[in-house]
Amino acid sequence: MLKQLTIITIVAICHSNASSQCTKGNCENGNGTYNYGGGTIYTGQFVDGSPNGKGTIKFKDGQTYTGDFVNGLKEGTGTLKLASGAKYTGQFKADKKNGEGTMTYPNGDVYKGSYKDGKENGKGTMKYKNGDVYVGNFKNGLPNGQGTLTFANGTKQTGNFVDGVYFNKVNNKSNTPKKQNAPVRKKPTK
């Protein structure tokens, strides 16, 4: 994610030199294709030399984003395909996943719900490849707060989750929480 932000930031900074590397069309105020070097190419709408409107940016590592841009940043709705095979379709704000969206991970896990600052935050549903399903609150990409984890065999855990771990009282006398790990998805490295 940091690499994405850095590259998009470079795109925004370099907008004043857009016409010098414009390979097709009008990269100042119109539609065009701009080669940023290093394998990064943007094709789409420009305003004042910066990606604005609909467009597609492709990176050398195979990552692509198709959707809305404002002043060179992902802003609005779009689809981000990562080199790892992960795919996000949804809302963006200030170059990060923000709002409602769906992320499909290379291992088959699918998250659908709210995002904030690039991570799963708020209400959402995670369907794991193994058949388990978590419905509830997320914070910083992990189940946090009230939720229900339904295992593929039909058993359920409903209650409080903290950083992906389910807590349930063992008995009323001790009030000691019993930890049971929810199947926490490992995040892709990119």
C-alpha cells in the first residue's frame, strides 16, 4: 500500500511535466496516455496535467487500478487488482480504500463491507475459503467488537472479538475469558 501511495504521489507531483512524456492524446486537459517511466502508465482523463476523471493506471509489477481519479489520487469508485491476485472493487478516498467495497483474496477469502484508511473497519462479512463466515464489526482489518462466526460445520460463536480472537466466559464464577481463535486471514504482503 505504501508503494501505491508513493507512486500515485509521484504522479501528482510530476503533473506539471505531463506533456513532456505524453505518448498519446492530450495529457494536459483531455484524454491521453502518459508514461511515468519505470513501467507506470496512465490512460484516461486529465485536468491541468493531472489524472482527473475516469482512467486506468498500470504498474510494472502487474498492479492496475481502473476508476475515478481526483488530482492524481484514487477518489470515488474503482477496481484495484494487485499483483498478488487480490482484487478490490469499491470506494476510494485520498488514494485509500474508504467506504463500501469487496475484496477477493488470492486464497479465496472474500470480504464485503466497510473500509477506512485502506483497512476493513466497521460492519462487514468475511467468507473464508474453508466455509467459515464471520459477520460483524471489524477494526484495522480484524474482527473486533460484536460478531458471529459460523463455522462450516454449522456451529456458531456469537459475542465479542478482540483483534480476531473470540472471547466467551467459561463460567459465571470466574469471569475469566476463554480465548478461541477465529480463522484470521493472513493479509497479502501488498
